[in-house]
Amino acid sequence: MQQEIELSRRRHAEDLAENRRLGCMLENKKIFQERVVSGREAMKQERQERINQIIQTRKQDRNIRRKLIFFLRTKEEQRKRLQEMEDSWKHQEAKAADLTAKLGAIAEEPEETRATT
């Protein structure tokens, strides 16, 4: 009977020691788990920030390209309008020169030929 009591006390002491050891392991497990979870969250946040940066950069690039295309189209339209105006002026100048030449020719004609016409 004494041996059973001694065996029971020893088992109880071993159980207490095992419980303390498991308690420490559980605490270490929780600390490790928190580190892993926070590390994953940090990586996820960094990844999301990189993605957002890429998206922002692409938006800026698209905006710059859009503005450049608008600028180039506007310049091309201005160039075409100027060219059309120059062509119109040249045409009007040519008409005016032609009329001036005709009037000059009429003025130089002898009066007799004008009267017959």
C-alpha cells in the first residue's frame, strides 16, 4: 500500500511537471503562431501596396498617353487649319493677280477693240 501511495505521488509529480512543460510549449506555440500570422499579414499588406502602386503607375501612364494624344491631335488640327488658310490666301491672291492682269489687259486695249466687244 505504501508503494502504491509513493507511485501515485510520483505519477502526480510527473504529471505536474508535464503540465508545466506543456503550458510553456503552449505559450511558445501561441507566440510563434502570432509571429507567423503577423508576418503573413505584413506580406499580404506589402503585396497589396505593390499592386496598388502598379495600378497607380499604370493609371498615370494612361493619363499621360491620353494627354499626349490629345495634344498631338490638337497640333495636327491646328496645322491643317493653318495650311487650309494659307492655301485659301494663295488662291485668293492668285485670283486677285489674275483679275489685276485682266484689268490691266483691258486698260491697255485700244478703245476701238473694246467698243466692238
